[in-house]
Amino acid sequence: MDNVRVIFVSLPREDARDMARTLVEERLAACANIIPKMESFYWWEGKIENDEEALLMIKTSYQKVEDLIRYMQENHPYEVPDIISVPIMEGLPDYINWMLEETGKVD
């Protein structure tokens, strides 16, 4: 199952829905879940920042990760977006196969 990934991306809440929909429409993701409210603390430009954000939990194939990250870098509102890819080690085979089918189709 090393051919599928979950990618986590934090972003302003107002951008989450459009970003999730576009990732699925472009087949960069089979599914994108929005966890609508989280609070983030982080260092930025020498001071601690505190923001309310949303978290996208994106499921995709390994082959789409590079394109998905590139898309996020180009379209994310942050200068340095939080984009983390994690391999899926186990899962329901039917779901994994569905993910691969949905991210492998060419329209």
C-alpha cells in the first residue's frame, strides 16, 4: 500500500472549501476532508503567531503527490504553506483501490 498517501494542509478557513473542491475536480485527490476548526501556534518572522485555520486531509495516489504539492504552493495563500505527506500503511483494500482509480483517470 505504499502507493497511496494522506496529505495534511492547514489554511485559512475561507479558502478550504474551494481548495478541496478544486483538488478533487482536477483529480489531484480522490477525496479531501475539511476539518473546519483548529487553532495553530507557530513561529513566523521572529514572533509567535496564533491563527484559527482549517485542516485539509487529502487522500491521493503517490503518483499525484508532486503535482498536488506544486498546485498547493502556487495557489495557497501562505508564503510557506504547511504541506505534509504521510504514507498509508494499511486500509480497506476496496477504499485504496477506489482512491487509485479516482486519481488515475484521465478525462
